[in-house]
Amino acid sequence: MQNFSSNILFWQWVLIIGSSLILLFISPVARTVSDFFKATTRSNKPPGLWLLTSSLVISWIFAKSITNAANLGLKYGIVGGVAYATYYLSFLFAGIIIYQLRVKGGYTSIHHFLKEKFGKTALIIFSILIAFRLFNEVWSNTMVIGSYFGSIGSNQYYLAILSFTVLTLLYSLKGGLKSSLFTDAIQVILFGGLLILLLGVIVPKSDGPISMLTSGSWTMEGGVDLLLVALVQIFSYPFHDPVMTDRGFITNPNTMRKAFFLAVPIGFLAIILFSLIGVYASQLGLAGQAAVEVGKTLGIVSMLAINFIMITSASSTLDSAFASFSKLGVMDLSIGSQSVSNGRLIMIVIAIMGTIPVFFDPEILSATTISGTMVVGLAPIFLLWKMRVRKIAFSFSVLIGVVFGVWYAIGAYPDELIFFSGDYGALLSVNLLGTITCFLIYLSCKK
């Protein structure tokens, strides 16, 4: 067993270093501001439909997302996978709203819309929210990678996190968003191929595909409460994720809308398929991190396939987070000069700041559920974007949402306001109540 673990560790280092160096070598160099922040080609053309679609899909299949999908499959069966995959309906609503903002509103970015409609204060508040989101993306994804190299707090764990962050940062610095989209196209092919290979090993060993696809219980206690949380959050969640929304403004509106719509079934299916790893773990009676434990039962090749899937998904999200934070600072907030060198400097800053939390052992799932709860106040702002309201409506709605999120996060949300059973009954209650409150506050500010 010790020899097996040593071999796995060796090949994991080969994968993480080798794949990162290859991406560094083949990534395009961004020479202009348009290249770095908008991923334009040499002839100054925007990305095409399939490049944008693949980038949307793989940049949203986070390492923490597929880890959560597998763990939810372990806990709730296929119901858990469907519940988590429901978040991918975010592409549908984001695509519709961003298309309307561009075509009917004439806005060139989310920040442009907020500044024109709600003023500078709204711009600052929103920027803080998405900066927090991107900050979470760094540590929550690198922690997943670290967990495959050693137990939390071990030297191997921290060394893997630091190495992975630095290596991903290097190729991100080279091309910005241009590098991100280019490598996303490669990573989505690798992810799909490895996942199919892995399922080809697992499904024949399982109790059968029918038993896997019918596993779990469609009850509140069986994971439906999390599905309903996702259905509430998809109206606000995507708009605080610049990794998604930045990609909504770099091609023509029709191409953008098609890409966002295509990303829905692709992302949905990918998450459900990965959750089958957790379902298989449940059939084996395993406990802990589903993907890790299943990998241990399948041998070195399958274990490395799982590890490489994690590396692929984490690096695609991490380079996107670096690119989006860089754009936020340079283009949206005009911090310093609008230059490639300044964009690279800001990437380095977020890489350092986003790594600090890994030394304090935060919860990975909380990066999604808590931040998603804190931004429920964005739902009325974007769904009712054409409504004429006073500028203070933005601050009222968003801050009320943040209050509900913090209320839940600190454990002070009262039991009397929990209306549903199940592990996520409290989370569903606070999201539903918070969203309704934010809509009422927003509507009360109508001109």
C-alpha cells in the first residue's frame, strides 16, 4: 500500500508539473489590451461559438464543483447530482439577461449597466461582492488539488497548493483571458475524455446503470431541498460571477446567447455523470471524499485519471479567476493604467491573497452556498433591469441579501424561520425568505 501511494504521488507531481508547463509553452501571448482582456485573435476578431461554449463549460466545472457533485452522489444518489447540476441553469438566465442588456440596453458590461442605472456607489458595492467571489475561487479550488497530495495541514498538501497556483499563474500572466480561453478548449476535451474513460471502468463494476440512475430518494431529506436552493439562487448567483459574465461581452450578442444556451445541457450532463462516481462509492459502502476513495479502489491508472480531471477543472477555473480579477481592477475600476503589465500585476496580487485562506482550513462547499446566499439581492436588479427605480434600490436590495447571508453564515438564523426539512432546509428557508424580501424592498423603490 505504501509503494502504491508513493507511485501515485510521483505521477501526480508529473501530471501537475508536466501539464502546466505544456500549457505555459503553448499558450498564446497577449500583446495588446484587447488580447489580454477580451481574448481577441491576431486579426482582432472575437472568440467563436465553440471556443466560447467550451470556455463557459469548463471554467464553471470547478474542482470544488465536481468534488461536491461526487460527494452529493455518495450521500443522496443521483438526486444529489441532479440537485447540484441545477446550478447550471444559471447559464440560461444569464444568457437571456446579458443579451437584453446588450441589445436592448446598449450596455457594454455589467459594470457599465450598474454605473449608468444606479451610480458609483452601486459600482463599488458590486465590485466588492465579485472580488469576494473571485477570492473564494482561488483557495476553494486549490484546496481540492492539495487534498490529493496529502492530508490537510501536511507539507505535501501545502506544497501542492503553492506549486499548482504558481504554475497556473505563469501561463495566465502570459496571455490573460486569451490564454484562459485557449487552454479551456484543450481542458474541456481532456475532461470529457477522462470522464468517459473513468465511467467506462466504474459502470461495469457497479450494480448497473439503471440502479445508478434511479438511486436516491426524491424527498426533501433525500436532497430535493438542495435542488430547490439551486432553483432559487440561479436568478442571482450567475451575476456575481465575472468568470461567466465577462464572457458575455466579448463576442457579438447572438453568438454569446447561443454559447450560453449550449453550455446548459453540456454542463448539466457533465455534473450528473461525475456524480455517478459518488453513487458508485455509495454502492461500495465507502465514506469520505467520494472521488478520492473510489480512485483508491480502481488502481493507479484510474486514480491518476481522477486526479487529472481535478487538475484540469481547477486550472481552468483558476486561470479564469485570475483573468477576471485582472479585468475588474484594470478595466472596470480603472486602478492604474489600462495596460497588460498592470493586468499582470493584479493577477499576482489575487494569487497571493487568494492563497492565504488555505492555511486556515475553510470549508469548500461554503464557498458556493454562503456566497450564493449573500447575493440573492442581485435577483431583482437583473430580472427587473428595465424597471425605473431610485438609485438607492440597488444598495437596499443587495445589502439586505448580504444581511441574510451573514445571518445564516454565523449560525444566528432562528429555527422558527426554517420552513423545510432536510439537511439544506435552513439554507433553502433563508434563501427563499431573503429573495422575497429583496424583491419587496426593490419594488418599494419604484419611481
